[in-house]
Amino acid sequence: MVYEAQKDERLDKFLARQMNQSRSQIERLIKGGYVKIDGKSITKPGYKVRSLERVEVELPTPKPTEPKEVDFEVEKLYEDEDILVINKPAGVVVHPAPSVQEPTLVDWLKQENIILSTISGEERHGIVHRLDKETSGVMVVAKNNDAHQRLSAQLQDKSMGRYYLALITPPLKEDIIVDRPIARNPKNRLKMAIVEGGREAKSAFKKILESKNGKTELIAAKLFTGRTHQIRTHLASLHRHILGDSLYGFKSKKDTIPRVFLHAYVLYLIHPRRAQAMRFVAPLPEDMRSYIQKHFDMERFDEKIDPDSIDKQFDFSSGMWRTAKTGQAKG
């Protein structure tokens, strides 16, 4: 791959923008000797690339690893030569890590022979965006490098996104946009928190349906940014908690609500090859639907969660949305 600089700037910054990758990944690529300018290998991320210089990048060969035996099934919602759209089950970790002993979604992708090399020289099997272990729902996987880069660009320009459904307590007082920075919780490294000087984070929460006893509520969420635990952290800042989310303050017995009731419901994107607008819906998992059937009035439920209806409800031009910016909400 060859990129031509349009202005003088740092090499790592230039390539991060051109390749839609993080600066840390680009830094590993440069230090690994995979970047050349005018045929000369450049190994300093801070090297100043000049306007009109041509930067050549050669992606490294991945280092294959043996997959773990997979003991779960994954529903395929759509597949072609460029993308695979899946409905991730709750309880499945997306990426392998030293602390993860069980098989992951990446192991399942290996089993399906869906492989994408990354610029870091490691197997990453096309993962464009993630979901937490206990979160279920729709994800897209890129099946080649070009699709991966185009989808990553859509994450940046917001032409790709998801709507989530969550069961929370207590109900929201109103539809609200939360615009509060997020960083690692200084008192608990397992959690994120609202931290001044943290990374920009913005979420919108829409009231959908309250339970029969008025104590819980089904809401929809739309993210403008993609921070770790963003929905959970922003709801906690409103003194609301997702059912089953004991990490962020929900109190319940595990045998009653076994996991975090958060589901990535709708994914919209532009097809990376055909430039076609596409939308995919991951049906509610059985555990969430069973809880709703027991505690909610089902007469208009399917109408309330119709994807077209969800999409229309995130119309921010009406002036009815309140924005919470600084501090913790009081109610």
C-alpha cells in the first residue's frame, strides 16, 4: 500500500489517519520496519513526512496461533465475500487475552476460516468493533483488509453505528443525551468512570416501555463514541443500572438475573464494496425476552421495538432531548 502525503506531519499521525488504525498499532508497524519512504526504511514514529512524499507500507505476515475448541454456537445474520454479520451470544469474550481461559469469538472465527491479518502482525480475524463479554447482539466482521479499513473509516465518520436495548432500574425521567468524559476508575481498575480530562464520550438514551410495577424500564441507546463500558458508565452517572450489572451497582441474585441485560439490537453500515446502505437486526435473546414477557405489558411490545420506530425516535432535531454534561445527575 502506498500513500501520498498532502502536508508535512508526523509519520505515525499520517498513517493512523490514512489506515484508520490506532497510533499504537501504527507505532508497532513503523518500529517493525514495515514502512518505507522513497525506498528507505523508517523506524521512528515521530519522523516528519514531507508533502508529496510517498509512504509505502508492507503488511507483515501474521503469526498464527492454534484456536481453542469452541463449545458455543454463533448465529450468522448475513455473509458475503467481504463481511460477516453475526449475533454474538452473551457470555462469549471477543478477543483472546492472557487472563482469558475459555474459547473466544476469535476462536470461533478461526474455526470458520475467517482470517484477517492486522498491521501489528497478529491474527485479528476481522474484528471491527467489540462487545463486552456479557453483552449480546449484532457485530460485523471484515473478511478482507480492504473491507476492514473501509468499515473502520465508517466508525470514525459515524456512517456505521448500532442501537442497543437495555433493561434498567429505576426508569429514566426523560430521554437524555449524556456527554461526559470516561476514563479508568482510579479506585477500581475493573470499572470505568466519569473522569475530568478523560476521553470524550457521548450517549443518547430513549425511553421505550416501563414494566407493570413501574420499577424497571426497557430503553434504547445510541452511541456517538465507542468507549469501554460507555453505556454502563453513563447510566451509572444518572444513578441508573442495567439489570444484572453488579459491577456498576445493580443488586440482584445471580439465579434471578444471570447476566447484564444489554443487547446490541440494530447495526447500520455502508457495504464496503457496493456502497449500499444496509441494516441488520439481532433478535432479542431468550433470557431478555422471557424477563420482558413476565414483567411488561406485551400488547404493543413488538411495535415499540420495531427497528424503523427505534430509528425515528433518535431524531435530535425536535429540541425535546436534554443533555447532561458535567457532574453527576441528581435524578
